[in-house]
Amino acid sequence: MDKTILAIDIGSTKICAIIAEVKDDRIQIVGHGIAKSQGVKKGVITNIELASKSIKKAINDAKRISGSNVTTATISISNAYAKSLNATGIVNITQRDISIKEIDRVIRNALYNANVPTEYDVIHVLPYNFKVDDQDFIEDPYGMNASRMEVDVNIIMTQKSSLSNLIKAVRSAGIDIEGIVLNGYAAAIATMGEDEKELGVAVIDMGGQTSNLIIHTGNSIRYNDYLSVGSNHITNDLSMALHTPLQIAEGVKKRYGNLINNSADVIELPVIGDEENKNEVSLEIVHSVILARVEEALMLLAKSIDKSLLKEQIGSGVILTGGMTKLKGIRELAQAIFDGMPVRIAQPEDKDIGGLFDELKDPAFSTVIGLLLYAAGKHTEYEININNELLHSKHTQTDDLAEIQKIDRLKSNKKTNLGDIELEETIKAAKTKRDKDDGKRKEKTDNTVKSENEEFIFEDLPTDPSEGVNPIKKLANWARQLF
């Protein structure tokens, strides 16, 4: 189905909005807008009004370029808000074949068994391991024959008050929320390859004021963590160490930031509060300040990976993304800190996306591109989202969940089973026949059922060949003989 989607990454340093059109599973970007983030610090909304203004500016710029007036969006939520817990669900399969209905039921059973605190809302329920009868590590149980199914899920939740503040900021910008995705989850969608998903991978999104970590093993995310350290902290450290304004310190970081080569050259920088006078500063100081901050952040993230107890399952290593990863030498430093694990720097690619401007082919935009992919259906299979919907790719199948629920409701309401014929459909067929033969039919009031303002005649019912005589006809004949 063709549709227009809007993705909004609400970061601590920038707000990025992208509008895209989805046609035949192909994403085509038609507009984007970037605004300086206000009212957001370390991933947390600190001023709803200022945050709303920044969001609105980014959205309006994207609308102006695209010519679209989309009013709903998929937005990111910082890992700073999020906590996670694991749970297990078990169900018996009465029909033997596993359909979407059974998969939905077992995942909801796991959610029911979880001890979610009352002050938290669930934003993702991510199944990472299915077990069918005695067979473990089932990749996709759909269509399998079994009598029992189990699932292990990772439930990602967020504080209700924090979520409410985020929603208010977005709605104040005139946008309704279609979906909410964890920041690190979105960045992982945009950067992980299929082999990395299969072997297990850690994705670290290093932004302006925060660093987010997720670990993906099996079929889904197993672990997520948050660190309130980003590239802005390097700028602040340089400003204090070099006694120079923040804007000058940011320029020094971008121009001379190098974690491998150390230079003894001297540069002149203006002094805070006295820009007419300049101080001579050695690049050795710049190097040591940047190295100390980045090394500290990477070591904390390495400890978090150890704490997850999933390090042995990370077969493909670490993916680094986010604006901070543009520092020269950060990959080599990370590889040394992460005990020799393979490390690569990732940025969004245009393999699945058309119209990806050069400006957006940058590690800093991994999250917003991941939001686009999520909204277009590149989510975890059988995930339950914030709207309590089961997301899956089996919509074309006849046992789609919505269709099954509809059939179940019809079955629960019918009073008589005429073989494989639904009572409701049978009555409709009889009415059609009655209308065609209306001129030949004489009134039969003793075997007529009135439903509202319409009549239905029992003798119009077709006969079930397997039974010889229609059961309702039998009832009518018996009543006629009795009275």
C-alpha cells in the first residue's frame, strides 16, 4: 500500500524530520528538515514549549520541501527513559497448526506474566526465542505443527510521566503520534546487516549528549543501556581546558580531533570574555582532552556489555554510529578497548531508500533513517508496539489476526452449524432466492421468522447433502405437525 510517512528524531543537539513515500516496499525521501534542539537535555524533555518549537521548525522545513501535509509521525524516544525486563509465555495449541492467532496469544501471555511497574508504559515487546514442543531456538514458528509453544520476550518500557511530556511536545507542534521507537533500536535497524543480526551484534549510537547501547542476538534486541556522555562533553572539556568559548572549542574538536596521531604544533585561540587577546595552545593538550573523554565513554560502554552477560553471543562485534564517531581514530581506540572485538563505523545506506541526500548519509542520521525503516515495516517480526498491535509480515495470509478474530466472533454468535455453511450466509442466500421467486411463492406464515422488518422462510434454506435434510427444516416440519 502506498503511503506517506514522517519520522522525527528528537535528539539532544538536533531535531531531524524526514518525509518519505512508500511505494511497493520502496522508500523514497521527498523532504527533510533539521533544527537545533531546545528544551531537551541528555535525552530528557526539560521544556515542553521550547522542544515543541524546535520540532515544529524541523517539520515545517520538511513539509516545505516535500509539498506534503502529513499529520502523523513515528518518533524516537531516548534510552534515558527506558528500562527493560524479560518474561516468558506458554500456550497450548488446540488446532495443532500455529497461526498468527497463537503467536499473538503466547506473546501476550508473556506480557501478562511480566511484572511491569504501574508507573511505566510498555513501548516494545520483542520476542527473541520461540520454543515449539521440545525444540528450542525456533526462528519463526508460523505454520508449524505443535501442541505447545513457548516464547521469551524482552519488554522495553518507559516512565509514564516522561512519555507524556514527549507526546505533549510533539502534539503541540501539530502532529499526532503513530509510533514511538527506542532511539537505539531505530539506529540498529538502520545499520545492522543480516549476517550481523544472525551472529549477534552490539550497536552503539554516540550522539551529542548521550550514548545508547543495544545488543541484538537471535531474533531481536536482548539488552539496552544508556550513557549520559556525548560529543558535547568533549566540547565542554576543551572549552574549560583551553579557556576558549564553546563555539571555538567545537571548531577545534572538528578540525584537530584525532585519537591516533599526536601533534606538538601550537595554535592560537581567543580567550573567554576577551576575544581580542589570544592564547597559544599546544595540540598535545587538545589530543589528551579528547582522548580522555572518549576513552572514558568507551570503557563504560564496554563494562555495560560485560554486565549484559551476552558478550559471548556477540559474534559479529560492535557497530559504532552517531555524530561522535566522526572523530579520527575512534574505531581503532574502540577495538582496543572492546578486547579486540571487530568494530566498524556505520552510516545509513541507500540500498533500501531512494532520495537519500548526501547530507543524510552521515552517522548522525542513523536514528531518523531507522525510524523511516521501522514505519515502513522493517521492525522485529511479531513485535507488539506501543499501540498494543502485533506487527508481522504475514498480512496477505488467510489467517491474518484481524480476519481470525472476525471469524471467531461470527462463530461465537451463530446458533446452528450447517456443515461448513455459516448461518448468516445461508440466510442471505435464502433471502436472495425468495426475492427471485417472489411471484410464485404463497404466503407461509406458520414457518416464517421475522427479523426486524424483513421475512425469512425456513423452506428456502438449502439442504446439507451430508445430513439429507436441513436441521432447521426438520424443526419447522416438527412444529407444523405439533400444532
